[in-house]
Amino acid sequence: MNTSIRNLRWVGIAEGISFLLLLFIAMPVKYLLGIPELVKYVGWAHGILFIAYIVAVFAAIRAMRWNLFAVLVALAASLVPFGTFILDKQLKRRQQELQTT
């Protein structure tokens, strides 16, 4: 069970970073400098990480003891800048609880 939480934490952090890169670097480069290639590659990587994040959320449901609302919040965290980093605090706490038991 701890493995699914660890995986969700890693994927969540990577997905969050890719989202921030897309929003705050790739998009401004595209629209301010007229260079769209960065959006293509960062967007592609973010898309893969976004799908991996969704899979990781569903894999961690049991370990996290989430109800439907908590699952929806975890999924929504990937749609908000910095959301996966905020969720990571809860994931880390639960991971530590499992390690002590």
C-alpha cells in the first residue's frame, strides 16, 4: 500500500512541475515570443504525466482510505496550479502513518 502512495507522490510532483512549466514558461514563450515548439513538447510531456497521475490516484484509493469526495479532490488537484503540491502534504502524512504501523 505504501508503494501506491509513494508512486502517487512522485507522479504528482512531476505532473505539477510539468503543469507549471506549461503555464508559466511554455505558454508565455509561445504567445510573447511567437515560438510554439516549447508548448508542443512540454504539453506532450504534461499530457502523459496527467494520465499517469489519474492512474496513480486510482491506485492509491485503498491505501489512502479515500471516499468519493476525497478522490474527486485528488483529481481536481491536478487541474489547479500548485494543487498536487498541496495534496502531497496529505500523502506524505499518510505514508508516514503506514510506516510507523
